[in-house]
Amino acid sequence: MFTSEACTRGVRVHVESNYSAERSDPERGQWFFTYHITITNEGPQTVQLLMRHWTITDANGKTEQITGPGVIGEQPVLRPGESFEYTSGCPLRTPVGSMQGRYLMLRRDTEQTFEADIAPFTLAERYTVN
């Protein structure tokens, strides 16, 4: 398991990534990774996650940009002290890669938006990286 954590304007994003052997097929050049994210509002204002943006990089340096509304079909609202957790996945054509990104957040009191960082994290088949 690999982890990362970032805190932007009171929004903490903690990530844990794992290799999914049961969903991978290395003989066909397909590796699958899951990541579990906990988003915690440590700030004093209520915030809402509006959009996500991911940069996914494989071991060959190929990058893919993914942008879309919310996460797993939701745009969660987090009051101060609340957390939202979800698990998702990422296929790669290499046994090692990385992801990083940001969430577009809305402060509900002022209607101002800001970007909350998702720190880079490793995607790796467990015997590939020590």
C-alpha cells in the first residue's frame, strides 16, 4: 500500500493505493490499482466538492488527464469536521505509475471556489517497488 496526503484551505485529502491482482492480467499488459480516498473538512466553513481532475502517469511517462463532475457520481457537501470516503480504480499498461490531482471545491458561505490538492501517490504491483 502507498499513501499520500495534502491539506489545502482546511480540506485534507488522504489517499491509500493498492494493486488489485484479481482485476489485473500482466500477461496481457493490464495492471489494475484501487485507491481509497478520505476527504476531511478541517476548516470552519461548509464546502462542497464540485469537480475532479486527475493526472495519471505510467512507467513509460505516458500521461492521461481525467476531468469530471464530483466523485463516484456524487458532489458531497462537508460541514466542518465531516469526512467523505470513497474507493475507485485505475487501469494501467505498466506495473508502475502514479496519480495526482485536485478537486474543485466550493465554499458554501461565500460561493467562492478553490482547488484542493491531491498529493502524488504511487501505483505499483507489490513486487515491483520496494
